[in-house]
Amino acid sequence: MAAKGLITGDDGLDRCAWHGNLDDYRRYHDEEWGRPVTDDHRLFEKICLEGFQSGLSWLTILRKREAFRAAFAGFDFDRVAEFGEADIERCLADTGIVRHRGKIVSTVNNARRAKELRAEFGSLASYFWSHEPDESERPKIVSYEALIANPTTATSTRISKDLKKRGWTFVGPTTIYAFMQAMGLVNDHIEGCFCRANIEDMRQQFKRPARQPA
């Protein structure tokens, strides 16, 4: 029997229990969540989708992700930055995504802010990875209860405040911490999950992006 906060799959492997052994959610847990990411489009996609998740479950957003990608030009922020009112109305009519005007407008706004961030730091990856917390700032995740009890950290609060000063929206500390967990800035696979050691190995070998001159 798996320890508290873990679930044993039909393959005999113990995993963080939050995916509930649902096939698509388990694949996301095994193949994406926590793996270090430097691709700017994926980083932009994730921070936008975390904004859309506000008030909803991540599973709801995950199952609509392909529709979101189609609606928002693959989250190419250069293209999304050019969206106008007609594009916003098109998204509002798209039943495949979450039709929330504020969140749609926020995605367009954040695409424009992302271009500014890239101009300053060379890439979104350089900006976000420059905020990677050291171990002293991080809670030790040993259970699901500990995971949900720590939806924000000093680092996520600091990033949130900085992004808001730069004009980003729907980037509260909880949203940012979920982004950090998913994009590998922290490894929050619970102790005992088979992914945890794999992710730690990836993080050890991962080459952090350096800030590029403007």
C-alpha cells in the first residue's frame, strides 16, 4: 500500500495522489509536471493557463489545452500581442476554451508584457530562472496536505509583485507558485513518488539560462 499522499498505479509505481489515476492527468504528472522548461512559448502558455485556471481545476484546463492552443496561436506571444477586439470576440465565442473576457484580455495584455520582458532579459526563461529559489526558501513537500497548505512562497510572492509592477495580470502568488511547480523551478513531487528522483536528476543536469544582453 502506498504511503499517505501517494497512489500506486497499475504498473506498481507510487505517484503523487493528486492525479487520481486518471489516464490524461497521470500522463501529465509523469511526463510534464516538474520537468525543467526553458521554451518561451511553453512558459508563456503555462502562466496564461494558470490564470485561466483561477476558480477552476487544472484538470478542466488540461482537457481544454489543445483548444486553448488553437485559440491563442500556439501561445506564440508575438502573435497574441497583435490580437485585437475581433480576436477577443472570437475567443469569447469559442466553446472549447474558458470564455471569460477578463482572462482572455489578460492573455493579450500579458503577451505584450512578455515581449517587453524578452527585450530586457533576452528570453522569458532567463527572467523566470533567475528567480529559482534555493533550498532554504523551499518547503519540504512530504504529503499532499503539505503541498496544498503551501500554495505560495516568498519567491512566488516576489515574482508576482514584480510581474504586476511590469503590467502583467492574473499573476497572483498562488498562480505563480503553481507555474513554478509545473515548469520545474521547484521539485514538488512528494517524497516516495517515483518521479521525484528522476526530476532531481534532471534538475542537476539542467543548464540554467543566462540573462542575455538587450
